[in-house]
Amino acid sequence: MTRILSLALGAGTLCLALAAGTAAAHVVLETREAPAGSYYKAVLKVGHGCDSSPTTAIRVRLPDGAVLAKPMPKPGWSLSTKEGPYAQPYESHGRSITRGVTEIAWTGGSLPDAWYDEFVFQVVLPKRPAGTTIHFPVVQECEKGVHRWIEIPEAGKSPGDYREPAPVLKLTEPAPH
């Protein structure tokens, strides 16, 4: 009986370890909670390529309400941004800002499948109620293949219910001034 229990516990531990490894392999945000309306340093963690193929591009689309994005350059990668209108005007230093960066792309590099790296940008988060989640859809292009980390959970589901979930951030109460 003890041997059967040990085998069952071992199998359960192995399943948990494999599930944790799979979750860690997705493109995710390093910090998964931040105050609504705050400046946020987004660190996208990339833990693998596409079926052993090196990553050659990372593209992230900013959620509505995320404004004033500034990406961090990466040596060996080209950096570009796309601009467009904001869903709502943003007030900054007495000015109404109606357009800005809506997408960031790092291209032309090579991140081998066996290596890990981070892609960083700063953004002002939307002013929404605490507990609101926002998603940062990412497309990961590789020499051979692509991962589209763009799936946003439907009501009642979690990112774990999806094969390629978008990186998610939970907004907390705004910091006191």
C-alpha cells in the first residue's frame, strides 16, 4: 500500500512539474499585478522558441487605455513601433493626447530555443477598477513557425484553459498620491 501511495504521489508530482514547466514556457509578464493608472515596466519573458526553432521577432499589441509606451532597445535586435489613435484621450501635463504607440516590435535578432530572454517597455496603465485584468497580445515569430500568444479568456475561464494565452496583468488599487 505504501509503495502504491508513493508511486501515486510521484506521478502527481511529475504532472505538476510538467504543468508548471509548460506554463513557464509561455510568453508572460514578469510582474503580473500593478496599480491602475501607474507607470508600469513591462518585462515580457520569452522562455523558448517554436518547436526548437530560434525566435526572430517579438511583437506586442498594447491594450486599450495603455498609453505613452516607450520600448527599451535590445542589442542585436531592430526596434519599431506603430502609432494610432487611442480609444480615449489621455490627459498629460494639461494636454490632451489622442494618439500614440499601439504596437511594439523587436525583429532581426536570434534567440535560440534553449535560451531565455526578456523584452522590456514602459507604459502608463489604464485607470480601471482594481481586479480588472488587461491583456498584452504577443506574436512570437521564429525561423520556422510562430506562436500567437493572443488568446484572451472568456468569462469564467482562465489563461490556463488556453494553448496560447496572451500575457495578462491584474490592476490593483491606484497608489496614494
